[in-house]
Amino acid sequence: MSSVDTVVTGAGGFIGGHLVGGLLSQGQSVRGVDVKPLDQWCQLHPAAQNTVGDVSLLDDARASVEGAATVYNLAADMGGMGFIENNKAACMLSVLTSTHVLQAAKEAGVERYFYSSSACVYAAEHQVSPDVVPLREADAYPAMPEDGYGWEKLFSERMCRHFYEDYGLQTRVARYHNVYGEFGTWDGGREKAPAAICRKVATAVITGQTVIPIWGDGKQTRSFTYIDDCVYGTQLITNADDPNPVNLGSDELVSINEMVDIVEDIAGITLKRQYDLSAPQGVRGRSSDNAEIERRYGWVPSITLADGLERTYAWIFDEVKKTLP
């Protein structure tokens, strides 16, 4: 393959598609790689080298990073809480992707390597109340991450650390906190809470339904990060000099009920809430402590949840409308 400035694995996914677009807009040459057929990518940017490849296989990983100065490894088998709680083995098998892309990057002499980790690396004992204390980077240890997905992410963080220490590969790690926005998965079981709520409200508006199903009691809390802030923060972290993992998330804590309130207000509708206490709910509360990322990089979220949800809802509304008679 020809040389490129940047490779993005997982380019067919939600965050990967936005990152490729951002890099191209800056004049970079980009190779996007994903295991999915091109017609299943969330976004397809004609200006990029769009390549179908399975980077969980070492040969594919080597071919994918060949000639690249920077690698953003976003590839993983993942989804929202409904997926990761019921597919722990599949989530842990992403360790093959994490291992092989890192190994291939080291062999190819890549200058910078970014790994997308997750807030799921944090122990559940710090997340048992809706009035949660924001998670600090140090709270990842002593280690007891979320089963399956969280363990894989934490292990892969450690690999990045040791490749930096042992081989001098300039690894950078961000712990993403609930990223949402347009051009993401919004149905089918892998969608996250903001997209699911936008879909349910949009469906109600279009069909005249009066009830919205909610997983859990709606009191569980989270912070949600708009995609533009995620892409900007990802590049800041990658291009800086600190190899230690850092939170990349909003510190605007809301309950699921409060998020439904926001989307209902955007849509101009009020729905009856039907709570499903048997559905996957994840931890009781989770928020990002942003002191470290602000100290290192001056990064703070620029998009409020209300503004981000307004943009996301408008896009999902149009997508839902296409699927309904």
C-alpha cells in the first residue's frame, strides 16, 4: 500500500467515521480500515483509502498500518449496554485486534499510536450510586473493571504502556465516556442510550405512540460526550507528550429520566414511561472527572447535552422516518 499520514482502524464505525472526516478536512491522507463491507460503514469518505480488512488477524493488521505515521486504533466488537452485558466473550476477543494492531504498528515503525479505551475499565464499587463521585484516572486500580468488555480494555491499556516502556512506541490512551451523535448506530441492539431514546421518541412522534419503554427505573446516571468534542480531544491526546491514560468525557451528569425529558422537549411531546427493571442497566452511576484532561491539554467539552441531543435527534428522526411506512 502507498504511504499515508494516518490509519484509522474501525473506520466504518461511528467514532471512526467522524475521525476520518476530521483528519481529511485537515489535509491529511487517511487510510480507513474496517472488517465490515463498505456498504455497511456508518460513513464512507471518498477521499480516504477505504479498505476492508480484519485487523484481529496479524497479517491484515500489518497490511493496514503499512506506511503510516500515525495509527488510531478504534476497532473493537462492541455496542451499548444491551450488547456488552450479553456478549462478554465476543468483547474479550477484541484483545486480538488490540494486540495485533499494536504489534504491527511497532514493527512498521509507526510514530504515534492511539488506543480508544473506555470508562468501563473502572471498578463497579465506584459506581454504585446515582449520585456518583466523578471517576478519576487513578480509580482504575486496584483493578476490577466491567466484566468482559472492561477487562479487555484495561488489559490493552497495559499493553500500550509496556510497548511504550519496552520499545519506545509513542502510545496514547483515552478512556471514552459514552460518546454519541449523528451517523451512529441507532437500532438493532448495539445502540447506546442517547440513540435509543432518540429513536423511541422519534418513533412515537411519527406513529402517534404514547408510551416510551425505558431500561431500568430511569434513575441511573451517566455523562455523555458529543462526537465533535470526542474527535477534537482524541487528536489533542494523540499529538501530545503524555502516554498515561486520560478520561475523555463530559462531566455533565444526568439521569436517564432527565435525558428523556430533554429529548421530549426537543420533540415537543410528553410520553408515558414504561420501566423495564429486567433489562440491562450497567452500573448505577458514572461520570467523568475532567481535572486531568483540562490540566494536561486545556480540553473541556464545548457542546452541552441539550445541544448535542438536538442535533442527534434531528438526524435519527430522519433515519426512523425512512424505515416507517
